[in-house]
Amino acid sequence: MTAVPADTTADEAAKRPSSRPFSAFERMVAWRYLRSRRREAFISVIAGFSFIGIMLGVATLIIVMAVMNGFRTELISRILGINGHMIVQPLDGPLDNYADLAAKFSGIKGVTMAIPMIEGQTLASGTGGAGTGALVRGVRPEDFGKMSAVSGHIRSGDLKAYADGTGVAIGSRMADQLGLQAGGTITLVAPEGDVTPMGVNPRVKSYTVSAIFEIGMSEYDASIIFMPLSEAQLYFNAEGIAQSIEIFVEKPDMVDSLRKPVEDTAGRPILITDWRDRNKTFFSALQVERNVMFMILTLIVLVAALNIVSGLIMLVKDKGSDIAILRTMGASAGSVMRIFFMTGAAIGIVGTLAGVALGIVVCLNIESIRQFFSWVSGTTLFNPELYFLSQLPAEMNPGETLSVVAMAIGLSFLATIFPAWRASRLDPVQALRYE
């Protein structure tokens, strides 16, 4: 940039290319300051660490948020895949008209199906004598076929014996614990059994394992037994009645709008509990954990942004004579400020984009990475018995990713303002005097 001659008018000076904000000259100087030179090696190292810090911070944020989103989506889909979105229970007496009510509920707009059900706790044992607690759910064969989350994930066996009313369906983890296979026999012991002159005897009955399902949620695969409704009524001394009707809807988040139609259709006093009430504590804890993780991991990006501040301040101090020469040649204070602003912002922008790319690659291969580290360490990372799911899920949310990018770039821009302002305020006379 050359000094503006005294006889040059203001309009002519304004037309010079170098006078425009973020001109080619300003970009060139900013790029030269980014390149590593021997005398500025230490400053370049700080810039490199700032870049790596922002990249890792953005990537970590994207990965953690994607995993948390995957957790929530998978848990909701699997939990609600075998549990109704709305559970209807009678308040005025036994639910003996469950078949008619289920048919009426199924006709409500927005309802996909309504399933009468009986539940009860039992002790299940296999042929080897091993036992485990289990939750028996009595479901009509035709309704069980509609529950694709279970009937669509049969690992072995079929539903013929279940449809005949003589077989049950158990989870894969329960089958492994009890040493059972499809076609084997499972013995169930119910604490509420038959009344005899000697007292109440536990009810013991054996059933054929018609099918073994694998939902992919370890808690359900290890504890739930599906039994034909008619057989469950006999087993739990509930002939002719159901405990509840579970209603599945098209949009789980819109269950409030269906409460009134369900109450009107029931024609009797009922208690309605939706999936949010039954899992409120669990999903609230998941949301709190997600928000806290976001705030904690944002500190990584903040620390990297502060490294940009220190690196630019040292660069400004090192380039004091250069700044003075630029000012004496006609560069304005704003031009100097923009040069150093672009220098620091480039680190933030490139680091953010690299972090996004790294985060996307990791999210797309998260399960393979988990298996690799499990193989290297010789331990089971993400044990399904502890984390409910058999695979590590990751679901990137575009809006969330954009917010992470905006936050990282915003922090980077803020970090460059003070050093750039310091550079623009440098007195050329003082800088050259002490050079």
C-alpha cells in the first residue's frame, strides 16, 4: 500500500482497491502473518495449538451431542416400541369390555392400534434349573403380530405355538441366561397362585418357548415374556378381564390432543397415563445430562479461543515495526485491525470446519471405533447390560451442529477483537523509536 499524495482527492482515494475493507492487500498481509517463520516459530506453535484445540473441541461437542441424541431416539423408539403411548385403566370396576373398547380406541384419528394387556411378575426357570425374575405380558396373538418392535425381531423360532395359545415368546438375553432355545420349555412360578386349605400355593406352569426375540434393549431382552392374553388371564386368575389397554399413536409428542377423544370414547371413568409420565424421571435426567455436557465441552472451545488471544497479542508485539511501517505508508487503523482480525479468525474458521469434518467421520463410524477400542483394550466398552442398548448410537442434528459451528466461530471472532484493536492503536512513532 502506498501513501496517498497530498493532491489526491478524497473520492480518488476511496476508489483505490487497497482502501476497501478486507481488500486483497489486507488478506495478503494476514496470510503472511499466518505462515511460520523461524523468528516467529513460537507464535506459530501457539496458533497451531489454538487450531487443534478448536478442532478437537468442536469435534467432541458434535460427537457427544450426536451420541446423546442417538441415545434418546433409540431409547424412545425401543421403549415405546413395546409400551403404549397412552395407558388406559378403568376406575369404576374390572375392565371386562376390553375388546369393544380396544376396537373403539383404534378408530380414533391419530391412533394406530389399541392393545388389551395383562401384566404380572413371575420367576422363570429353564431346564438347567437356573432362574430369573421376569415380567409376563399377556397380549392377544393378533395384537402381538402388530407389535413390529418385537414380532419383527424374532431371532429364532416362530409364532405358531403362540398363536395356538400354548407357547410364549422370550427375549434373547433371558434365553441365554436360562439356557433355552426355541422349542424348549420354560417354567413360570407366580407368587399369587391357587388357594388351598393349606394356604396359597404358588402357581407353577410350564410353557413351550415358541419364539426368541431380540429388541436390542438389554433390559427388555432379559426380563420380558410375552404370553397369549387368554392364557395370561388363566395364569393370573383374571378370567374375562384385562388390566389395561395400551394405545399406540402416530405422533407420541401429541398425546395431549388425544386425551379428550379417548375419554369420550371410553364412556366410563378411566385413568390415562402417557409415556412421558411413566418415563419422566429417566428422560428428564437424560436432558439434564445432555445440557451439562454441552456446557462443559464448550469450555474446550473457549480455552482454544483464549489461546488465539495470547497468540495474536504476541504476534502484535513482534510485528510492531511492521505495523508502524504500514501506518506510515498510508494504512488506516481500521485496515491494521482487519488484518489481525482475519489472522485470528482464519484459525477459528479453519479449526471449526476441520472439527466438523472430524466429528462427522467419527459419528458415521462410531460403532466400528467402539469395537476397535474394545479389541485394543481387551475390555467391553459400552456394556449393553449397563447402557440398555446393544450398540453405540449416534444421530447428528443439523440444527444442533450449526449451533456448535456458530458458537465456535463466534468465540473465535470475539477472541480476535482485542488483539486486533491493540494493533490498530499502536503508535507508529513509538514503535519505530524503540525498534
